[in-house]
Amino acid sequence: MLQQTQVSRVIERFEAFVARWPSAPALAAATEGEVLAMWQGLGYYRRARRLHEAAKACVARFGGEVPVRAAELVTLPGVGRYTAGAVASIVHGERAAIVDGNVARVLLRVHGRAVDPAARSTQDWLWSTAQELVERASNPAALNEGLMELGALTCTPRTPRCDACPWRTRCIAHRDGAVDRIPAIAPKAARPTVHWETLVMRDARGLVLEQRSDRGLWAGLWQSPTIEHATADSVGAFEPHAAWPGVHGIVEAGAFTVVTSPRRVHFRVWIAKAPPRIARGWHRVPDDALVAHAMSNAMRRVLETASCVRPTGGARATRSRAASGSRRTPVPAAAVRPAARGRSSGRSRREG
């Protein structure tokens, strides 16, 4: 849960998750839908799927117990070399190395290596060097935790606190005044922008949702019916009534952009009253069942945007209650994050 997610957000979910599934066999017996629903709000849902698969592997291959050796841990779905080394060394005292971004930065600066930490040759050197250290350490757990903490709190990417570093007298980067040039991070490729149209429909019977495919962005999660443009050129020509035949009174509610790891996704949100008969692949989900349908944070923002206007038919709806005088269309609390309110501004937000 802590991978790429703030501690404050994890704390909210961790205790409830572990209380529901306190062991690998208990988690393995759950359905994927149940696991994804409990994971809501943390983003990066692939982690939840891998955790579920790892629990099943523990049951199938390790008698329901989580293995203790790094060589066995790394065979579990979603467990890489770093996670395996951290668990094996910190929990079980094995002389197993760990290398994350913090450790890599410390080692490269101490040794004065102005290279890209992501390069294969650099990774080989980092793991070899880290293993040499852990082999010589009297306490592998303390060494690995110390390296991580040193990088996280002292040898930081920007404005490192060299005066508080216990290795400053041996650090080549500090000696040569090259701290700000090490590591030599390769420039990131520009994220492409994709354009999605999404239609929020609800009535007294609930929200109309569809499930994404089991591949690609937000795989397997639920969303309001969404059309993804093949090219940016098709955005201007988009006609919602032609795209969603049989749905009447469609109006635009707002737009926003979220930033994901591979791309930027620009959402344009439309609203309408749910038709008496819904299309194949759509599902009418009652309000009290929404909590069991896992949605991405981006889709929750779609519902927030839709709640700012009401479907009236005819001209486009205005963006806010203050501008239009319209009453807010109620959206169940189970479907919307409580933190955000009001108008969608179109600003970018990084989402999982």
C-alpha cells in the first residue's frame, strides 16, 4: 500500500484491510472484486491484484504462510527484488541487499558516480555494492533501514543536508561539489494526452456504470459509460447524442485532466437522466451497492463534477450552483471522495 502512496492515505485503509483478511489464506479466499473495493482511494490497483495473487501463491506453494527467504519471496506476484530483500533482512535478519531510489542516491554520491541509476549497468553495480555492505554488517536490518532513512531524510534529491551526514567526510560527491549532479537522471519522456468523454446517468434506481476491460489503464474498475477518442482531432467533432443513442437531454457538466504514470487523461463530463432501457454492457447500480464497485480516483472526480449541475435538456448546463441557481444533483457519499467539493476547474491532478 505504501508504494507511491502517502502514509496518511494508507493508514485509513490498512487496518480495515488487515482486519478483514488477517492472513494469506483469508485474502486468497476473497474475490478480486472484493479486494479492489477495499482498495478504493489508494490508486494503482495493479498492486491490489498482485497482492491477491501473492496470497493465492502462498496458499498453493507455501502452505498458506508467507515465505521468509528473499529467494522465495521474489517468486510471489508483485514482489520484486527490493521488497523481497527488505522483508527478508528487516523482518527475518537475512543478509539480503535492498536498493531503492534513496539507497541508490546515497551510494552513487558517496562513490562519486554521475550516472543514470536506471541504467542496467548502474543497477548491477548498485546491487553488488549493497550486497557487499550487508555481508559486512553486524546487523543487516539496521544497515538497510539506515541506508533508506539516510537517503529519505538527509541525502535528499534536492538541498541535501550534507552537514548532518555521517558519511560526508568519505563522500566523493560532497568533496568535489558534485552533489547536485549525482545521480545523473535521464530526462523523462513527455506524457501523451488522451481525451475521454464520460456520461453520468442516474435516477431513483441508482447510477449507470460499465466495467473497464481487464487490460490497460484502470483495468477491471467501474466507470460511467466512457468513449475514448482515437485521435485528438476527433474531440471537436464529438456529438454526445450520436455517441450515446437512446439517451436524451445530454448536457456538459465540466472537464478536468488527471496525470497518470503513462499518460495525461483529459475528461469531458456529460450528464443525463438514465433512460428506461440501458445499453448492453451497462449496469444500473443502486446507491447502497456502489461501495462494492471499485472505481478509480479519476472516476470519483467525474462524479464530483457531475454533481455540480443537473440534467435539464437543451442548452449546456452551467458549471456551478452559484452561476446557474440549480440544485445539486445528489451523488451517494460511497461514490465520491469527501475531500473535494465544488466546481471542476480543469486543472491537472495526479491520480491512481
